[in-house]
Amino acid sequence: MKLGLKLWSNNTEAYLKDAEKLYSRNIFDYIELYVVPNTLDTIAKWKKLNIPFTLHAPHFIHETNLADPTKEKFNIEIFKQVDEFYNELNAGYTVVHSGIEGNIDETIRQLKIIQPQKMLIENKPFVAPLRDNRICRGATLEEISKVIEEIGCGFCLDVGHAICTANTLKFEPYEFVRQFNELNPTCYHLSDNFIDSELDKHLHFGAGNYDLKRIFGIIDTEKNIAIETNKNSKENLDDFIEDVKYIRNIKGRNTNG
């Protein structure tokens, strides 16, 4: 399993030293770095780590919304910063969200202008809990498939997001994950949650009730899997270590039958 540590670009004081130590111990294989707007001054610090990077572009938490035509100019400027991170860190790919409300055609129109480098579109939960339950674009198979086809990009399958959407739309959750997996994802995002939840909670493994063994039987565990569980401490990554141990144990038992 190629496991990714999810960090934000402004986490240099909190987690940078711990990340370097854990990478040297083979706890994880790469960092998926969420690019916080206006943090270009942190690039040099991340670059010194000599760790493989992938990127996650900013989304609605930082007011980036590809589905909103009034945000076009802002979105373009934000993605220029993402490009700087991509080039300086020699990143493997850039994960992108489709936006909130609006429509997927507007998302596609803006993506054709912006052209993120080695872009992977990520599926979303149907509703966005941090924005008064507004609808996320890119939650359904149809919308993700349309972006992939029209942009010619890859796909990042967020397992939890797929399960949340399945619950909203009244599909069987694991079957819905399987259908998304048929789109041949380049990578995955993974955390725990409750199998009947419509809202993504990024729980630590074991704190929810996802059948991880069943999930590992669906996805391609040889591809990158970024762990997107919450971080309890602002000073260390001890909880991340426990999450890694937990899923490696599940995967080991799955492999051994």
C-alpha cells in the first residue's frame, strides 16, 4: 500500500519535522499537500523535505468554486499558485473539486481555461455540511464521468464521499463505491465514518463502522491512498501513525484471507 499523509501548506510549524521523521521510518510514502491560498512562502520549507508530493487544489473552504461563474477570475489566480507548488515540488498530480451549486458545465468551462497540471477530479458527497447543505458538483457518476471525458483528466476516488452520496441517493454504499472504481481511479482518499451517514466526518479508523476489509476488496490497494482522517494534535502526528497501523493490519488480514 502506498499511503499518503494529508497536510496543508501552512502546516510547516505544526507537522513538518514529524513528517520528515515518519517518512524516514517508512510510515508513509508521499505527502498530499492541500495548497492554502497565499502560502507560496512555504514552498522552500516543503521542498527541503525531499519527500514525494501530490497536491490538492483549494476548494470552497477557501472560497474557490469552479461551478460559480462569478468566481472565474479569482479561481484562475488561485490555480496559478497551485501551479507554482506543482512545479517547485515536482508533484505527481493535482486533485481538484468540481465546486458547489451552479452546474457541472460551468466547472468544465473553467477547467478548460485553467488547465490544472496533471489534474485528477475528485468525487464529492452530495451535500456540503459546511455550507448549509448546499449541493456539491461532482457527487454523481454522471458528473464525474462527464468531467473526465470532456477534460481528459484522471480521477481520485474518495471512498467516504461515495458512501455519503450513496446514502443521499438511496444506493447500496459498497456497490456505489464499486461503480465509481470502474472509472479507473489514479488514487484514493480514505477515512472512516458511519455507513449510513450522508455527511463526511473524516473519523479515525475504528471510530466508525466502515467495512474496510470489504473496501480493500473493491479498490486497487496498489495505488496511492491518502489517509484523510482528522488530526487530534497540532503538535504531532501520533494519531496518523495509529491510523496507518490500523489499516495495514486490516490489509494484511485481507491479503492472508
